[in-house]
Amino acid sequence: MVEVASRGLEALPTLGGVPLLGSFWDAVRDPLLLFERCTRQGGDGTLLRFGPYRYLVLHTPEGIHRVLVENARAYHKSPNYRGLKLVLGNGLITSEGEFWKRQRKLAQPAFHRERLALLAGAMVEDTAAMLEGWDAEGDGAFDLHAAMMKLTLRIVGHTLFSTDVQGDAEAVGRAFGVAIHRANDEATAIVHLPVWVPTPRNLRFRSAMAVLDGMVHRIIAERRAMAEAERPKDLLTMLMEARDDAGAGMSDGQLRDEVLSLVGAGHETTANALTWTFHVLGDHPEAAQRIAHEALDAFGERAPTMEDLPRLGYTRRVVEECMRLYPPVWALERIAVEDDVVCGVRVPKGTLVGVTPWCLHRDPRYWPDPERFDPERFTPEAVAARPRYAYLPFGAGPRVCIGNNFAMMEAQLLLAMIARRYHCERAPLHRVALDPSVTLRPRDGLPMVRRRRTPRAVAARWTAARA
């Protein structure tokens, strides 16, 4: 039963927009600015209107806890996820209800701690191979975002599907970019044209999906052709061998949706998190130097392991702080499927609800001097003093990212290995633009200049900095 509330949605601060469309065009032009304007209203939330929909933007950890955790059953993914469904089908990211619970249960064992220890070796091996390539090419300018996209795709292939996708990396990276933007366009469109209509945008999308589907179906076909005893015990094999109560397994279509969902989540978001981390470190070379020194202290010149992670505390805090400033998943949306009360406000069935980590992570109520880079915000003492749901890099509640521990381990290991070997500087004259589509990307990549470090130089510079 829904408790009696003292106020309805209309009592909240409201940004009215224009007749009929409301704030639709504001969201299309600059969604980050629109939600920042909402946050400046203060209070528990702001009411927007998008056409026929009322849209509640939540501003407080208490409201977020209610929607994402405490009463999560009353909220499903919003209709705007239809764009992602075009790309990912009915996988873990987009599915709902009992089907989602079944798939989540099947996939969860692949991300248990003991499994992660085995995956760390593949992450380190692939990163070492990339660094050896950099050594052969020498110092100079490069696109760091493209490099991280290529590296994380290769790691996902090895760790989750025991497959080398290095040959696909460049084409798949481009295809994901096209697909993600098409998904975003679908979410914000007034008129929804079927993808079979031969517009230039749809033709680009269909070509991109042919690349993605071609890779995934090849991986599935190769695995099906293997004798059962020869199949590696990875996530793909687990999903292929899973059976429901009637004894039925997944079709190739269902496997396709799950594989592509996990490739997208493990490749796209982690690459963006690392990209933004290097972007921030470009303004804070002393932090990059400290990471390099910490890496040498933790594992010297050998390959790191999962056991080294506790000695990479500063590296982890840097990653967490950069995900605060540039959350790869910058917005989450739900739709109320039953009436509810959130922070004393009646939320009728059918209301869209938005949670924007981009704004939440910059709210001065929870983050003093929020634009300042400060990894010490993530010491255990600072975390304990802050509301639990003021920080949402991986979502929260039952739908929290299944690979959050995988992603943090990967980010720490990769950042430590790269910083130990290379110093990356901002490319001169390049101004980074934000691209807030489904994920938060740099619009035109991240040009940087890399310069090889030596262990002796790292130690000398660190000693000089501390003097």
C-alpha cells in the first residue's frame, strides 16, 4: 500500500519548456546542461515534461535509494531503452522480470572473486602486448581513446569468451560508436522510423550491426563446433550449457543478445572510464607520477597480479575520483509501473524517473568544491562520512552492474601498468568535447602524446617532488 503523501509532483520545482514538447529540444541540444539546471533547483527533485510524459529528476541519495533499491520492483527500465534494445536485443542490460532474473543468475558466477583472480592474468597479458607495441612505435602522438577501446575489447574477448578479437578491434570499435549514437537517436526521436527504412542513418546503423553480429555469431559458431569436453569453462560456455526447468537451452539469438550485452558493457564503459582518467591526469601530472611510483613499489618491473591490488590504493582512488567527474554511465532512467511515494512526493504509475550521476557527483551538498580533482575523497573515512547513494558509477540495487568488480580490477591494473611505463600528455591545441549519448565519450577521441618512462626516472622525479 502506498503511504499518504503531503504533495504531488506539481509541488516540485518545474522547468516547463515549450508547449506540447516541454523540455524535449533542451534534452536533444545539451542534456547535461538541462539536468544541471534541474540540480540547481535544489530540493528532492525537479519536474520536467517530455511530450505526454512527466519526468521526475531525483537529486538526493534518499530518493535514489527508494527508486533503485528499496522499491526497485515498482520501476522498470524506461521506454528510452528501446534504442539500446535495437543494439543489444533482450540481454542483461535491457531485459526485465523473470527472464532478467534467470539470465543474471546464470551469468553471476563468472564474476565471483575466485574467477576474477584467473581473469587478471589475461588483462595483464593483453596490456603488456599493447605496451610492447607502443615501445616498437616509439614516443609520439596517438588517440588514447581509440587505444583503450581496442585494448578493452581484446580483454573482454579473452576473459569472458576465451577468444582473440584483436583482428576485429578497429572495425568493432567504429561499429559500436555508430550503434551507440543510433540508440541515442532512437531514445530522443519524435518519429520512430523502422531500421529497415533506407535512410542514410539507418544504412550506417545496419552496416555497423552487421559487423557486431558477424563477430558475435562467429564466436558462438566456433564454440558450438567444439567438442563439449574441449570447451573452455568461461561465461560463454556457462550460458550455452544452461538449461531452464523444461530442459531447454538458449537459442543462438538469445546467446547473441547476452554476448553483445557483455561485450558492450565490458568494452565501452571501461574504455571510457580509462580515457577520462587519462584526460584528468593530463592536468595533474603529479598524480600520474604518484601512480607510476606506487606501481613500482607494488610490483616493480614484473607483471602485476590480483594480489597486488591492495597496494594500489592511490591508483584506485584516482579511478574512483575520475569516474565521479566523468561517469561513463552519466544517466539512468526508470518508469514507475505502480504508484509510489518518493521523499514525500506521490509518483503516479507511468511517471518517468531520471537519476543523473553527472549531476549527483557534482552536487556541493555531497561533494565540497565539486569541480576540484581530489582522490582523497575516496579514503575509507571520507566514504563512510558520505551518503551511500551520492556516488553511482555502476548504478545501485538489483540492477547494479554485474561486472563492477571486474571493471575496477581492470582499471586499476591497466592504469598502473600504463603509468609505470608511459607518461601521457595532452595534445597541444586540442579541446575535448563531451558526447553524452548512451555513454559519456569524448566527441572526437582523446589525442595525447606519450613519452616512455624509465624506473630510475620515475623514482628520481618522485623523490624530487616530495623534497
